[in-house]
Amino acid sequence: MSKYVSEDGKVGVLVSPGYGGGWSTWDREEREENICFDWSVVKWVLEGMPDAKRFKLDTAERLDVYVGGMDNLEIKWVDIGTKFRIEQYDGHEYIQFEDDYKWETATIT
């Protein structure tokens, strides 16, 4: 089974746009996998977040994560192969794409 959910050449990426605890950015340095791709959570959001209390408890145990950021999760569909990162401000998560940046090059003149 794939660990990603994809549709039409895009991958489902989870972000929590509400303020407070984030989802993908919360304690990310301490986790091996980035939970922004978690297939079971993506499918749960696509299904309308049924049985939220039970699903959140099960997810907290399975992933060993804080699930406060699950309350308003959204799926952003990102083209396969696109470089991005999830940033946050006060728990409000948003996607930044590599092409959104002006990169400088170290040179000697």
C-alpha cells in the first residue's frame, strides 16, 4: 500500500490553517516521517472527517503526535515532483514552493 494519496498527478498534503497547534509542523524534528502525507489522515479528511473523536485518539496513539491541529485539516494537492515546505506562524500552516523564492548565488567578483 502506498503511503501517499494521489489524484490526477498530484499528492495530497495535509496542512492545518487554523491558529494554535499545527499538524505537519508540530514537533517535526522529532519524527522520522513527515505526517503531512499520512494516507489514513488524508483519506479521513476526504471522507468528511467522520467519527472525529475516535479517529483522533487512534491517530494520536498510532503516530504518537499531538492531534489538536487535526480539527481544521485541509488537503492541498501538490504536483508530483514539486519541491515545497510547510511553514507556520502561530500554528497557521501554509505551503511554500521552491519557485516562490528568489535564490542568491555565492559568487566572487
